[in-house]
Amino acid sequence: MAGRLTLHAFTALGWLDGQFGLWRHPELVPPRAVPDLQWWSDLARTAERGCMDSMFFADAMGMGGFTADDREAEVRGGRMILWDPAVTISGLAAATEHLGFLFTSSILQDHPFTFARRASTLDQLTGGRVGWNMVTSYSPNAARNLGYADLPSREERYAWAEEYADVVYRLWEGSWEDDALLADVASGVYVDPAKVHPIDFAGDRYRVQGPHLTHPTPQRTPLLVQAGGSPAGREYAARHAEIQFIAETDERAMAETVSGVRRLAVRSGRRPDDISFVVSSRFVVGSTEAEARRKAGELFERADFPDLVAHLSSAIGKDFSGLGPDDPVDLLNDPAGSGGMSGSLQALVDGLPKDRVPTLREVVRASRNRGRVVGTPEQIADVLQRWREAGVGGVTVSIELRPTSLVEFVEHVIPVLQDRGLAQREYAPGTLREKLMGYGDRLPDRHPAARHRR
């Protein structure tokens, strides 16, 4: 498949993005505390220097561990520190000109009316450079932090997400007509009242009268991204997402996932190419393959093992408390959570030996290596070229060692990708949606949000 890959620098406003004790690494560039806005602005400018498409911010509203030991490991390693990415984006946008910003916000954490206004504000202030990562949360602690007795089942969360999306789509797409804002000095009319409408929504969870409190922004609806890998998550992505992040790194598994979600999208009235698929990946770059493998081994050995275990437990919904590093772990035995095996767990199981039960250490190592590409810039480009041919539209570049991981990718890998036509050399004009999806600033008429337009 011809065409370039989109490139997304993946991080979090804390130490969540894979550090797990790597704040002690001797190559870490100070400060070791969570950096300030100037530091983040420099990181954003590094991504823009490489003509990357976006910075993608993970986020969570609670701790993920099952046990007190898990939570202690999260606190001890600083992984529970998370600032709000939506608050930060306007500052980073002011420090850049073209780079997009994808931020995570769960249906649990904000009322849809409040969230819609925040997203519209960001879209306006950035000139249409933002996207929303639509998530339903996986942490019971997050649910309890926000006043719920416990985390609802996966099916209930996705039903909730459907209603949440319906509310924000009505506000973004249907509340204001395009020409409602007049600012007509002669008539004294700033906004035409006949062209601003309440939404009068009444659902199972929300009642929202409206109207939306901001006029139409460059994209109206921010670029929509989603990362659910379970069957319910893929159904949701097929209906709503423009970009879906996937965990598969085997070309055959990638192709099956891509074709499967595209079939679901067509069933929902969309086109197969309405969704671009981005692999969640990390890169270790070396001048030789041996150097790259040595660096990758050091990253694992320097990481805090209990913290890695705690993170893995929360990510795949399995409780590993009481197990030692060399104890066997049967991941196929009674997967936790409703709705069957999660996408993260399935991807991990697919990458483990099939002839024996692995140890906890092997499972943790496989988890850390999943999505990781290790080698010279040319070897990494070879892998990404195969991914592109399998139907993948882009990759994330997880910043494991700040800022070294991003700097090395920008300075050494991206030039090779550019020479092969796999990465852009300059930015195209337009909003983030227009740059990444190619169908203009606004969602196409076949997207479910479009039915609310006037």
C-alpha cells in the first residue's frame, strides 16, 4: 500500500509513558521531577522539527493496581503522577505552528456538556489542531474517585459511551449553524438567535438542554481517535473513530484487524478508508543492531520490576499479586473483566510461547517488548515499511527515555523514512483532520455525528 505513515509522539504528563523506574537512568536529561511547560514546549518543538503529525497524551483518572502492593509500587515509582493534558495543550500549541495534539478524556471524568465546551475551546485556540481519544476507563479506582461504587462492565461502559458521543455530537454539529455568528455593527446583532439551537437531549444518563456555548470551531468536532482492542471496542471504533490505535505488530495479525474493523465500518454506513490504523509502538535506535539490543536490554533491567507488574496487572485485568518472577502464569485461565478477553490481553497472549506456561518474568518482558522495534534506523524503516504494506496508516513513538527516545527517532529514523517516502518532509496546510484524513476540516456526511447537522 502506497503512501506515508503518520507519526505520533506518545507520552503522558507525568511518568506514565513506560518509565517504570527509568527516571534513575544515567542518560535521562534533567529535571527528574515532572518537567515544566518550557520543557514540554521543547519536546513539542522536537516533534515538529521531525514533521511528526501529533503529540498523543495518555491519561487516567485513577490508579490501576489490584492490591495495596500494586498501589505502593505506583506511588513509589511516581507513575501515579498525572497532570491534565487538556489544560496544557494551549501552551504547547502556542510554542508550535503545525503539530497536532491528541488528548485522552474518559466518559467517566467529565459531563458531556462541560467536555464539549473544553474541546471546542482547544480546537479554536489551536486553529483546529486537536483530537479526542475516546476512552471508557479500565480502572476501578478511577470510577471510585469520580463518585461511582465500582467500574461498570465493559458492555455498560460502551453503551454509556454511545450516549456520551450522541450528546457531544449534537452540541458540536447541531447547536450552531455555520453562519450564526454575524458581528454586524450596523444591525447591532452579534449572533443570529434563529441560528443557535438548544439540543433538548434526554437519555438514560444525561439531560442536556443546550445550546452549546461556543460558535463553530475550525473542525467543529475534534479529530476522533480510539484505542479499544476488545470486540466491543472495535465495534465502537468502527462506528465513531477516524483513527484507531492497535496493539498488533505481526503483519498478518495487523492485516486481519484492519480488514475486520473496516468491514464493521462499512456495516455502520461508513467507508473502509474512513478509519486509519496506528500501531502503538516504541523504538530503540542504535548505530548497529548490537548496540540497539544492548540499549533495549538495559531499559528492561533498569526498570522497577514490581512497578512493571503492577502496570501489567491493571492494563490486562489480571491480578499477579503473590507471584514471584519465576512463577508460572496462565493468562488464558479465567481472564478478568466482562465481555471476554481484552484487546491488550489477547495481543500479549498471541506473542507468548504456545508450548508451555510462561513465567511472570517472561510475561512482563513480553509485555515490554510488545510494539518495540529494536535496530538501526534502516532496520526500523524496513519494519515500518512492512507495516505500511499490511494496511497500517501510522505509528506512535513512545518516549521511554526523555527526551532521548524522541530525539533519536527524529534525528536518525525519520530521515530514512523520508528518503523512502514513508514520512513527510513538510506540513500540508489545514486542520489536523484535513492533514491526516484528507476529507476536509469537517467530518464526512456518512459519520454518525453528521445526522445532527442543520
